[in-house]
Amino acid sequence: MTLLCICNGNVHDAIQPEAFQADILIENGKIKAIGKNLDLPEGTQVIDVSGKEVYPGFVEAHGHMGLDGHGIGYEGTDYNEMNDIVCPELRGIDGVKPMQPTFEAAAKAGVTCVCVGPGSANVLGGTFTTIKTVGKRVDDMVVRDAVAMKCAFGENPKRCYQNKSDSSRMTTAFKLREALAKAREYMLKKEAAGEDITKCPSLDMKSEALIPVLKREIPLKAHAHATEDIFTALRIAKEFDVKITLEHVTEGHLIVDELVKENVPLAVGPTLTEASKFELRNKSWITPGVLAAAGCQVSIITDSPVIPQEYLPICAGMAVHAGMDPFQALQAITINPARHVGIEDRVGSIEVGKDADIVIADGNPMEVSTKVEMVFIDGKLI
């Protein structure tokens, strides 16, 4: 049994708006108890963090870290399949390179868990996975595999496949509907066949991969910047009665009343970049704050490597500077992204029973002057 107590810190648990002074007892990588003057078992290692700020490890709801290249030539760029516009059968976990130095940089900045997967060149790109940011073998880093199915609207599929199979938003929508309809027919035939293998349809890996979406086990993770793309994504999700999360939501502040009614998780960003495409023309730091103030569940994202992963808390700080409530900004990089990808039972807050992913800083990590002094992942000082 490994016991550790982080004592006398000013705890920001991401659940209560106000910080409080407490000790955190960790047993075998999990948070065992939180409180003052805890009765510590014999042999407990004690780390006194008096005067320091204690936060849950930061969580990224949408990125591609580990699937991008090393910055040395083409080899290593694995986040888009450029030979097939519809490829739900792909799994993000198969492209992750845990030995990339970007993981170490993220962990040292307090980003302890990331949701990563395929990019947005494809109408359907494959499944995202959630992993911790420390490890040598991706299988050992997984928090939950296959948390969402990536789909994309707007400029990217059109641009990447304009001379092959897609040059309009209408075609993008059609291809998604076609894949879902085909998968639904395949699923129903499998169910009708039961145990009789002679009556089963021929194996179709694309349709197999979409069955968890149709059964509402995982959501569509819909890349959508512009208002028209946001509404098309929602329209198709309703047609097929599937769950959906909206990713990027660049023009979300323009349709906040509609998004409040829809009540779906929103991942906003990346905003620390230029408006490199027409669909980004209304990009603004006010977006996450406006949406959160209206009652939406908002996560702030880097879309790494678009923004380096270690700048996730700084992105939250920029949103605060633009008017976002500071506590809502903290939740947007902790518990909300954990909820967004369905791992809130493990990470995203400092609560008894959760993974001991903890950040110790000399101030507010959303401020550039703050230094992250210690980071624990699964109770281990990394």
C-alpha cells in the first residue's frame, strides 16, 4: 500500500466555487480522504504545501497530441487519413506516439489527461481515446478508450476532398447520413440474425465502428465552427437519435439562445491562433464566457498541436480576461472536459475516489506569471 498526504494546501476542487484549506490523503493512486487534521496511517509520506494553490489535473477535451509529427519531415503525421473520406473504423489509440516530448511538456504544465484522436479532414475520422500524459506504452495510459466518434463539417472535408468526392456542405451531410443509415441497416440485420452466423451480414468494419454511436454508447464528436455547420450537426444527430458533442463552436456566441435550448456539451477553441479560414472570421475570446454564463456546459480546448498542449490553462486565462467567470473557466479545463468525454468518474476534480491527478502551483495557473511546482498523476510525482 502506498500512502501520501498533500497537506495544508489551498484546495480548488473544481466543484465548490470557493477554495478551502485541506489535506489530501492518497492511497494507491486514488484520493482516499480530504479534510483537516486527517488521521494518517503509519508510514504515510507527507508533503507540506503550505501557502500553495492545489488544483485538479487539467483535462483537454479535444486534441491530437501524439498523432501529429515530431516537427521533422512528414513521417509521424497520423491524425488524418487522406485516402478515404469516410473511415469510422480507424482508432485514435493506434496513432498515438507516447514518447513524443509534447507529452512531457503537457504534464509539467499540469495537463494530466487528454482526449485525442483523428483530425477533421474526413466526414467520419474514427474514434477518440482518453489517456494520461505520462507513460511509454499507450495501452497503459488509457483512462477510457473509444469515447467518441469524430465527424467533421464545414471547410475541412470540402478542402481536403474537393477534387475527389466532396466539394459542398450538402455532400458532407449526405456522406454522414449515408454511413449512419448503412450502419443502422447492418446493425438491425445482425440483431435479427441472432446466433445464426449463416444469416449475419458480411463483416463491415465501417458499420461495426458506428454501432456504438447508434446505440448511444458514445457520441458523435462534431467538428463545427460556423452556425450553419453547428445546426446541420444537430439536425443529423436528431434524425438518427444519437448523442452529440459540438467541437470548436467558433460562432457559438452568435447563437447562444439556440445552444442553450439544445443542451449539448460544447468544446470551444482553439482561440489562441489567427483566423486562418473563412469559417473562423468571428472567432473571439468572449465565446466560452458568453456560453457558460447562459448555462451551457463549456470546455476550453487547445486542439493541440494547433495550440501547444501546455497552454491550456493560459487559454482559460484569456477567456477570463475577456469576461468569463474565473470559476467557470477553471471548470472549463477540469470537470467539464471530463464530463464532455465521459470520464468524470475518474478525473476533473479533487474528490474522494477519483484519480490523484493534482497540480501544485504558487498562484493561479491561468496567469502567465504562475509557476507549476509539482504535478501528481495517479498519485505519483512526475
